[in-house]
Amino acid sequence: DLFLPESGRVRIGLNSEGKTEILEPAANSYSTNCLFKVEANAKVTIKNLMLMGGFTGSRIVSGTPSVGGIDNYGFLEMENVDMLRTGTALLNRPHARALLVECNIVRNANWYGGGILNFSEQDNEEYTNGGTLLMDRCSLTENESLGPQHGGGAAENQGLMLLNNCIVANNASTEIGGGINNCKGGRLFVMNSTFT
């Protein structure tokens, strides 16, 4: 299999010449982080793909974000991608940018940000440098946050999140924000979308 190893885990970043390439797996070496890891300063485009599995979280440790799908530190573009049962499907790290078009985030669960976690940095009491996430014609359905003190069944937004023509439906949270929990300095803009 030329692209995905048997484990299904891939790490993408810049090589020594500054070009974006698959860094792992290399010579039977596998990443243990998630299905895809996009390194800082890398630009990755994923189209027409289904991603499933890869949860790396724990029901014991609830304080740290974990991801089973894509761990994005760089610039990610996704089009027509389905992400199912991965834990948090997309963890958009501080300073990271992501553009999702016609993507479906379905049946994911984690302590918080069950479908998507658009993360920020904490400096004392301040939250800064949150990720930037734009979603167009996407759906976030049947995702769940499991933590007793966390929210965001479909998504937790601590950065800049823009939704256009999206559907957020049938998500759940054990605390707050069954759909989207906008918190910690997050800015959320929603247009032409349905929440149910």
C-alpha cells in the first residue's frame, strides 16, 4: 500500500529541503498520535476521503485534549471528507488554520470538542492565538463530549470559527454546548446554517 500503512497513521510535514511530504511512516516507523498530523508551516490538502478510527484519548485523564483524526498545527484544506468515530475528528491547534468544504463530522466523541476542538493557548487567565476554522456546506452530527466539566458535543471553539451553510444536528454534551461551546475567547460567526 503506497499511501496508508496498515496502522492507518500518517505524519505530514516539511522535509530538510522545506518541501511538504509524508514524514511517517518511514522504514516501518509509525506515528502513534492519530490518523494524520499536520506539522507547523505545512500545507496539506485532503479530498474525497473517509477517515475512521484512530481514537487516542482516555476516559481516565480528562484535562488534556486528545485527537484520533487530524492533529493540525499548520494549514489544512479538506473537501468532501467524512470523519467517523475518530475521537475528536479535528484538533485545530493554536495558530493553525483549517478550511473544510462539504465535509461530514459524524459520531465522534471525546472529553470535550467531540467533533472538533479549535484550540487556543492559555497564558495565566488569558486565552490567545486560537486556531482559525472555516466550514462551508459541512455537517456536524451525532458527536458527543463526555467530560463532566467540559462541553462542545459537535465542537468547542476557543479561536475563530466561521460556519456557512452548515448543519449541526443531534449532538450531545454532558455539561454545556451540545452543539457548539464557544468559550475561552472564542469568536463564532454563523450564517445560513441549521442547529437542531
